Amino acid sequence: MAALAVVVAIAVLALATVAGAASTQAAAGNTTTKSPPVIYIFGDSMSDVGNNNYLLLSLAKCNYPWYGIDYKTGYPTGRFTNGRTIGDIMAAKFGAPPPVPFLSLYMTDDEVLGGVNFASGGAGLLNETGIYFVQYLSFDNQISSFEQIKNAMIAKIGKKAAEETVNGAIFQIGLGSNDYVNNFLRPFMADGIVYTHDEFIGLLMDTMDRQLTRLYDLGARHIWFSGLAPLGCIPSQRVLSDYGECLDDVNAYALQFNAAAKNLLEGLNAKLPGARMSLSDCYSIVMELIDHPQKYGFKTSHTSCCDVDTTVGGLCLPTATLCDDRKDFVFWDAYHTSDAANQIIADRLFGDMVGSGAVVPGNGTTPPRVVSAPTPTHPVAAARIDPTEWPAMLSIAGFWVPVIGTALFAVVVLAIRRSFCDEPVSPEQSQRAALAALAALEPPVDAAVVLPHFPYAQRRASETLVCAICLEALRDGEACSEVPGCRHVFHGDCVAAWVRSHDPPETPEQRAARVLAVWETLAARAAPPVPMPLPYFLYVVGASETSECSICLEPLRQHQLCSEVPACRHVFHWECLGAWARSNGSCPLCRAKIMPGSDAVAAADDMV
């Protein structure tokens, strides 16, 4: 009887769980959210907001003046323009903050639940595009990075909520320019030799088909793919002509690509249920800015503000001479549009979204929202039963209903017999069975619910300054938890993940002590390290934001020998950083990896 009671209890609990989930879904369906949509950005240097800064070997970087001079911070951020990217401005139009660079995130950060930018300077649709930039995130790499973000979301909020967030998100994709400028049009790249242009278009479309389908399978539904701009009219291409005019054949390539991409997106919409993929017409608005700059408040559209059209790399290096008024120029450097031009382009693209009915504009209290694609109507759902078929159907039902009823009756009799005739079940066994059933029905209890949370403060009565799990410093305002038995403090997400995956006997503090002991043992046996050949230069007061060596805490003085960490460009006394590097592998300020490099600015050979 106890076993039968457990079976009945489980059935009731299962029905209650299903009913509760259904009511929750119904309530959620009737709720109108006022939060802006999540925005994911994929692309190349036109959209990169700093991902390449985290790639130590990448040659496609702009983390030096004069880039970022008109950004809100006033200093370089990894954006290949003087201010905002088009993606930054589009996010603001949807009431969302600029999506953060993917490589700046830890997968335990709460930022994984918001907008993320995966764009990388030098990237293309094809994996071989941009290969001479050494290190970058191709479109396939960017999609894999998005998959990591989605998995992190599932770990935080569950699969259902993560799917709903991704399904309602906006996916902005801007790729293809580098596949021409840094691949097909380059005489030393194989694709321009092996393929005709028609064949190359076919290769690009087959690649896009696979990549966009993969994004769809990961939950993407609202995709805006930015068509190519008139590539033959950008400053770096004009200088290849005899008299500085646009290259018509390159513009024709861009138009052919856009037409093929539009057909591909329409085919995917017809094939993939719920997909709403559109081509954003960048060609028309950029060409209009080039042909009629005065109409939009510009004065110059044929050359760049930095006057670097003919220089190697075409980037606005610190040695470049800026134009008098950056708002007068459509192009910032030889490849990238200016902040003012990006504003005009974003205005047009957003207007096209609203005009097509894909986006409903906000009303002052609610942000704009995307409109889902109409649900396809299946012929089966609309089919009606012919009244002449009723007699035959009733005859079939008259046969099957008794058969199914008899089978169910037999199952119930056997269950009752087993409950009376089997070996008696102890109360403990019954309780364990019920708990196991409940555990199967209910999701596991999150450790974050068990452990108390509090905002960390250094003035709080705690001696803990570093989370022993991630080895990061505990900062004011961060959500932290403490182990009640020993009162050791950790980041809340870190200790929750630790509790879920480790046995209780070893605490994170104990593990840290054990690991450190192993490190000390190995260090004692190791040979003396070889000093690192760090580059050095004569320090010039005012040329860097750094004015003090954070190792010796002494000021940096005029013409002292100094070194910088190539990855983050933090500056220290040359002798101090050399001594530090002999015993530590990371920057004293930000923990970026220390490696030999050049103090000169590395300029890329082409558009990034």
C-alpha cells in the first residue's frame, strides 16, 4: 500500500507541477515587458568595441590615439573610429546600453544576461579572410562565442528563460567587407586566384547559409544583416584609381553580393519557422553621404579626416595630423566612417526597420520592440472532417475504446496486486522513494539560495580580500557569500558553482592553500628564471596617462627608462617590470599576460 501511495502522490505532484507551469506560462504571456531587447552584435572592425584588445598577437588593433577622441571617455576603447560605432547608436535607439565586448566577460558575470558584442577587427565570413592579421575572431568563432554566452545564461536563469531571451533578441551582423578588401581583391590571396567572382559569391552564400542556420539553431530569430557599403568609394580604394574616383567594378561586386544575400535571407525565412531575417541597406545611405555630403552637414567625403589614405595600414596613428573639424568628414580613416556619419547611417537603418514593420517604435515610456514573424498556417490544422466519414470513424472508435479500457484496467489491477503481495516497504524506503520522486520533479536547489548574499564592503568585519576560487579581488558592492561555519568570504557566483561541483570536506580556502603549497614546492626545485627581454623607451611626461610606477610606487620622471606591457599598455620602470616579470607572468595592475613585444605601434597592412 505504501508503494501505491507513493505512486499516487507522484502522479498528483506531476499533475500539479504541469498545471503550475502552464499557469506560469499563461501569466507570462499576458505580461507586457518594458525592458529593452537584448542586442547581440557580430561583425568586423566597423563593429568591434575592443575584442581585439584582448588578443595579444592581433595586428588589427586601434588602442591608441587618436581613436576614441570623441567617445564619452575621450580615450581609445578598441573602436575603429573617433567616437561611437553604428552598433552603439542602434543600441541607444532601443533603449539599451552598448553591448560589451565578449572577451571582456567572465562566464559567471551577470553581464552575460545582457547585450554582447562579438565583432572582431579583420574578421570575414570566410575563415581564411584576415589571416595576415594573425589573431582575430572569424564569424564562425563569433558564433561559437555566442554559444558560450547562451550556455552561461542557461546556467544562471535556466534553459526556458534563456531560450525566451535569445528568441526575442536582436542580432545585428555586419560582415563581408574584409572578404573583398582583404581577400578576394588581394593578388596574394588564393581566393582571388582560384575563383571567378560568381564562384566567390557562391562560396560566400553557402558559408552564410550554414552560419545563419547555425545561429537559428541556437535560438536567433530576429537577424538584421548589414549589406555591403560602396567599397569602391572608400578612401583606401579611391587612391588606387587614376584620378581619385570610385572603383566601379568593386561597387558592382558589392551590389551583386547584396542581391545574393537578400535572396538567401528570404529563402531562410521561408525554410525556418519563426525566422525574420532582413538585409539592411547600407549601400544606399553611404553612397548618398558620399555623393551629397552637404545635404547631411558634411564637407568632405572623398578623403579621411586623418589624411592617411595612402599610408600603410590606413589607420589614424598617433603621428597623424587630424582635420580641423571632425564633424566635416564622412570618413575617419582610410576605411572607417566617422562618429557623425555613423549617426546618420544608424538613423536611416532604424527608420528602415520601423518602416518595414519589423520594429514598433517606443512611445516615451516603453522602448522600441521587435515584431515576431507570423506563425505559418499548416494545412492539417485547418482541415475539416467530412460528415460522410463519421460512421466509419464511430465504427473504429467502437473497437478501440474497449480494447484500451481493458488494458488500462489490467495495469491498475496488477499495480494493486503488487502493492499487497510484494515484500512490505519500510517507512524509510517509502520516504526515500518519495524524496527521489520529488527530486526528479523539482530542479536542484541552487547553492546561491542556500548561502546568504550581501554586498561586499572593505570596511565590513572580514579579513578576506580575495576570492580564493577565482583569485580575483573582492570589490565594494559585489555580491558575495560567506561559509557559515568558517565565515570565509567568496564571490556569490563562485562559491555557488563550487558547492555544486565539489565535495564539502575541502573548502576553497583549503584548496587554495594546497595549490599554493604545490606551487612553492615546484618553484623551490626550479632553476632560476631567465630575465625577460622587455622593450624599453624614454619616458616623456604627459605622453601617457600613467604617471607612477605601481611596482615601486615612485613617480615616472622625464627620460627615465620605462617599459610597458604590450597587452594592456600599462607603463612601469624598466628595471621594476623586469624584476616583476622574473617572478610573475601577469601585469601588476590588470593581470594581462606579460610577453615580449615592441613598444612601437603596430599598424595593420590593410582595413581591419
